[in-house]
Amino acid sequence: MKKNHLTLTSITFALLAGLCFLQPANAQIRNQVFAGTRPRSMGDAFVAVADDGNAIYWNPAGLARMERIQANFAYADLFGLGIENIYASFISRVYFIPPLTDYLAFGVDLNRIQFGDDELDFSQNQINFSLAFAPPQSLPLLRPLSAGANAKYFSMKGDLDGNSQLDAGGWGWDAGLLYDVGALPYVPNGFQVGLMVHNLGDGLWVTNKLTEASSKVFQENIRWGLSYRPFDDWPGGKSIPLSDPVIALDFDDRVHLGLEFWLAKTLALRAGWQKDWHTREKASFSFGVGFKQAVKDFPEVRIDYALTDSPVLPNTNKQFGGSLLVRDDPRLLRIEEAYVNDIFASLYQYYGGATGDLGRAKIRNIYHDTLIAEVKFIAPPYTKRDPTPQIIKVPPPRKTELAEEKGIAEVPLRAVFDGSILHCAAQERLNARIEVSYALPRRERFRTVRNVDYVLHGAGCLTWDDPAKAVAFITIGEKNVTRFAGRVAPQDSLQKARKGFVTENIVAAMRLFEALRARGFAYVPDRTTRQALIAGRKLEIDAIDYPAEFLKADGTGGDCDDFAVLFSSLLQSIGIETALLILPDHVFLMFDTGIPMRQFKSLPVDTSLFIPNRGTLWMPVETTALKSTFVEAWKEGGGKYRRAAARNSVQIVEVTPNQRVYPPAEVSARDFPDLSAPPLARPVAENFRALAAMTSAHLKKFEDSLRVNPDDHARRNTYAAILGQNGDRRQARQQLNIILKKNPSYAPALNNLGNLEFVEGRFERAESLYTAAAKHTTLNPAGTYLNLAFLYEMMYDENNKTSMEFWKKKSITALTAAGRLVNNNSELALFLLGLPVALTPGKGKGPETPKAAPDSAGAKPDSVKIEIKEKPPSLGERFVNFIKDSMQILLVGEPLKVTVLDRAGAKRRGEVDEERTWLLWWNV
């Protein structure tokens, strides 16, 4: 019996020694025993998988992909012969050196083979010291790459009957690469390629300490592999609890095929197959199962079992393994999810603003307290390498009676791009990174990084998911636009041409429109050919030309948005507020005429052609109608707006407030010296003739109506107010006298006749009529008291101090009476004064409905933002301070100090002052 045992012992010793010293010339690794329960169950196909602690042995490059601290253990009884294989490993990122955490991971493992009985004792040990490296992520092609290397010490010992027969050891090297091919364009996600070189160089040599002889125990082995992970969770939903499948293929001197998938994310099933290339030896098969579960403070505990079939030796039935996940990403803050929308170069200033939104990142806090985090979005070469971070608070996780809440903050990503982004290609696919850093008290900062890809669209592109984005193309300060607008609409020409309701703003718009007509521009519909991804939605991309580039090319064709943006830029550059009118398939604009809303009913033209907005009347213009005159374009724009408003399908996007959200790009166009103003006298005269014809037609409707119903005092009073405000004061006076002859106490006519007297310099007569109107009115007389206050400002003798103080006090008294009647109703106060209301930026709003004078009850003063221009076009400059004082009385009700109004240039008694026509309150 002892003889047979000795024979078995001798055979086993020879087998183990032969594994090390008796290798065939054409074999690479047949004498090297690979370790790990999970890889063995997958047919030794693991080079391109390498995603757990076994990666040290199979491909250390995989360590750089893992955010964890993990320990692995495996045991096998090889071939059922009592040859024990013990494998243990430990892996971690370099968390203790935060600046290196994103680049380095390390690990150490031990692979031991041993056999022993009373006569024979043999052991083989290999210790790997592993370091893995992920390159800096600024280069997109290198981002999917990781590399790793092992420095290993290999030793062997053998004793027979207590006598040492072998004691050898030596150092060697391994190196591996892993590349995420799925990160490349046009390649499906989930593909990885791996390369592993064991015993790099001239193989692994050991020196026997007993004989001092050196021998090569392992040759260099090159092994490469491919893995594919088709999905994380079953695409069909939760009906099939299949997840995380892996298909792996390795090649060395054998071909290896492996498969793994998880059921309910708890039970793993594995299978493998391998076959020698060079012999007719049968293929071998392997099978395995795994089970994982969170246990107390450990995120994951895994247990594995494998069965491998050998074509020559007995099967290895006893293979067990496991792993302990000590911590899954020890950083206390983690980027759980992140996405970046397509980025548009023309909106680069928006992305760095307070409302900028490049995309979103979900940041999770696993600490027991709130953490203050700094979030940076870095996208070289168009952002700074160290931009100013966003500071956010990430709440801790907490448990309630109903559920356990994760501590997650969703952060809108922002970035400050520089102007060089405007010179990018038409479309680029680039890489950026999201950095989140935090610090604990008295500790250094920790950082976590997530790399993201994004698509950058060149200058001139946008999507219409938010129509307000278009205001970023309205370049108000661009020198060529400003120069051209100033040449076409100089201030002196506007003041001379102003007449009746035709304000300086209307004259400027008329001249600019006619100048564009003269340059031969033509409307050409745009064609969209590309799409962008915004918050998960695919949107069509539109193109808009910057105004300066578009303006320089005479006769150039453009789309509706090109002309709307150009015309808006020209108007805004000379101080005229504009708004884009957005229809589902069209864009045009409107501009602020400067006509107060209170004059809506007393305009001498069809009022449906105006749009009430923020206390003034705005004029819509079809900016593509360049074959027609300005007046015809106005009519066309009014008709389109009216039809769209009836369908509730129009959005108003004001330029100035929305440019606080979407600032215009700082376009540096070269000088265009040929942007001169064309001759405009003839087209301007043609437009004024058209306006006169519109006025005549509108007034004829009143005349025809009054012939049918001559006792309609309200309509006759409105007719008189229109005449009086538009220069025909004689006819206006006749109409008002007809009313007062039949009804001497008709307050609207008394107020309006007082206005005529005030305009023509008959101050005492005006005072008498205003006083009578306030006495007899059945409505709120606040407007009449406001007229009295203005009148008293003009009545005092500035050379007589007593007179000045007397009339000033009367003015204050009239204002105070108006203020009491307004009763803190800011809407009514603004209406009476003809002042606009500031609009907060947004995604556009619907049209306002024309209103009568507001009631005396209403909103408190702080519910409306007041915006008073230093020189309102419809008010004389000399009335600016008085209007500001009036706002205090009307809105606040506080007494005013007696101050002297600067009346330089004001007309005195007996002198006609047309400007007062538009300053005064007309009761219609």
C-alpha cells in the first residue's frame, strides 16, 4: 500500500514540476494555471471582461474602470487530485491621494497551488502587485482606454521526505490594455477589446537557491479578447428579469468562449467553452452560478461556484469563490446620472448665465449630513480649464415612515464659453467632463468626475423649442448695424417727419424698412436638414444669419427669421423696443410706437392694426413683405397677428427682457463702409399718403355714423378727440360744442374741450372746463385732475416767486386728488400717465386684450414694475421730472415738496403747443 502511495506521490510531484519546467516549444500557456471561480466558469474568456478582483490576474487594465474597494477569494481542488488552488485579491482606486483618484487604481493578489502528504510537500506562489492607469480625459480617443501592469514575484518549493528538493523564485511582468470600442462613433455601445501579455519580455525566469541554476518557467503569452454587453436591463421591460449579459471571446493558443447573465439581479448563470488550436484534443466545457446580495454595511457579497470539464484529466468539481464589496465608490458624493444637450455656439452666453441649462447631473450624497459641492463643466477648447464652479447643497439620505429617500440633488449644468466657439465647425462631436468636488471639515478636497459627449452646432443654428432663443441673434451693439440704422434714421429727420399719431418711432421704422427694400432683399423659405437632441427630444435645426453679415449682401435671399432678426436689430440699435411674433410656421415682429395705451380709442386709423403691450401700442410688421411699402407690410402684419391671436397661436417674445436670458453673441464683423442710406424721400412720402388715406377712411366711418345717429354723444366725443389729437382742432371744437349745446354738463366733452384750450394756450379757459368736468363726471375724474396738475405747472409766472409757489401748490393739490382717486391702483395710474409696464423675461406670451380705463380698485403699487425712460418720445423732456413726481403721488400718495419744473422751451399763454396734445388725458 505504501508503495502505491509513493508511486502516486511521485507522479503528482512530476506533474507539478512539469507544469513549470517541461513546456513544449509551440505552447504559450499550457503550463500556467489560471485562477478565479468566475473566469473559469466562463471558459477562461475574461481578458476583455476584467470587471472584478480577478482582473489583476487576467487583465489589470480593468482596475482603472472600477470605482470600488473589493476583496476576492477563490478555492479549487484541481482535477479532483487534491491539488489545492487558493486565490485571493484586493483592489481599490487611489482614494487616499485625491488628485490621482481619477487616474490610478491598484491591487494585490496571491495565487497559490499546493499539494502535500506525509512524504511530499509542494507549493507554488505568485504575488502580483498591480497598478492601472486611465489617461486624462481631454482627448476623446484616449478616454475609452485604460492600461495596467503587474510586477509579480513567483516562487516554488518542494520537499520529499523532509528534504528540500526545490526552492526557486524570480520576478516577472504582466501588462494589459482595455479599450471601450463602443465609445467610438457608429459602434454599438457595450463592445470592449482587451489585450494581455503575461511574462512580458523573455518570459518568467526563476533561480533555484539550492543549485543557483536559473530556468525559464513560463514563456511570454499574448492573449487578446473581445466582450459585448448588449444591455443592462432587458429591453422589453420587467416581464423578463434578465440583466447584465456578457458575451466574451478570448484567443491565445486556445479559443475561449464565455457567457454570463443575471436573473433578478441576484442569481448569475455562466457557461464556457474552450478548444486547443493545435491538437485534436476535445473541447472542454465549464459551468457556473453566482449569488449576490447586500449584507449589512457591505453593498455586495457574492458567492460563486464553477464546474470545469477537462478532456484528459478528471473534472474539477470543487471550485468555490466569493467577493466582498467593501465600498462601492467611497466618494461621499457621486454623479449618478448626467446628460448634455446639443450645444449651439450662438447661445454660448446663455449657457453661462443664471438660467443657463446645458443639461443635467444627478449628484448623490451617501454621507449622514448635507455636503456643499462645487460643480464644474469643462469643455476644452472652448471653456477655461478651471472655470468658476456652481455651489450647491446636496442633502443627506433620510428615512421616513413611508420610504427611504436618497440624498440626490439635480443640478442644471452651466459653462462659460469664450467667443472662439463661434468659429467652430458646422457640427462637431466633442468630449467634456463634469467635476464635482467637496471637502469635509479639516480634510482636503475630494473630487469625482463624469465624462460626457456632446454635439456642438456652429454659429447661426438654433432650435425653436424656446422661441426666445432667437433674441440671441439680435446684435444691437454691432457697429455696422448701428452705423446703418443711424444713417437711415437720424434723429433730426425723425423729429421733422413726426405728425399726428405718427411718432418718431413709426417714422424710424418706416425709413429702415424702406431702406431694406431699396437694397433689394428677397424672401426665400428656409430648408431644415438636420436635427438636434434637447432633453431627450429630437428637434429640427434652423439657421439664422447674423444681421451684419446679412445686411452687407445686397439682394440676398433670407428666411422670415433672418428678416425679423435684422429689422429688430436695426430698431433696437436706435432705442426702439421690439418683439418677435412667433407663429407655428412663421416669424415676424412688432415694435413700440411710443403711443400710450390710453390713446387706443382716439387713433385716426383702424385700431385692430395695433397690439396693446405694456401700456403702449405696438405695430406689427410683416418683415418679409419687401415688395410692398411699409404701410402695406404693417397691414399684412396686423392681419396675420389678428388671425393668429384669434386661434391663440401666437407668442410675443420681447427682445430686451429676453436678452437677459439669451444675451446676443459678441460678433466681431469687419467694417462694411458701403452701408450708406439710399434715397428715401419718395418712398416715405408714399407711405404718408397711404396713412392719410387710412385716416380719411377711418374718420368717414364716424361721419357716416353721426349722420344716422346725431345724438350719439359718446361717439361724437370720440370723433372730436381723434380730430383734436391729430391736428384738426377747429373741427374737434365744433363737434364738442354740438355736444355741450345739447348737454352742457357732459363731462367727457368738457375735459376734451379743456384740452383744446390748454393746447392753444388759453390756460384760464382750460382750468374752468377741467373744473366743470371733474364736478359733473359720473366716472373716476382722476385723469381730469391730472390734466389740471399739468395745467397749473404751466400757469405760474417764473419771475414771480409768490405766483410760482401758488400755482405749484395747486398742481400738488390736483395731483393729490388724482392719487386719492387712483386708490393705489397701479394699473390705473400707469394708464392715466401713459407709461409702460416692465415685462419679465420668459418663453413668450400671448397677446394683450385692449382694455378700457381700469377701475379705481386694483393691485397694490408693488405688484407692477415701473419703467420710466429718461426721454419718453410722447412726453416733452421738460415733463420728465414732473411725471416722476406724479408717479409718487398716484402710486404712493405721499405729499410732494414744492419744486420748480424746468419749463425751458415750453410754450406760454396764447401759444399753441402741439406736444401737449399727446401729453394730456383725453376722455373717450
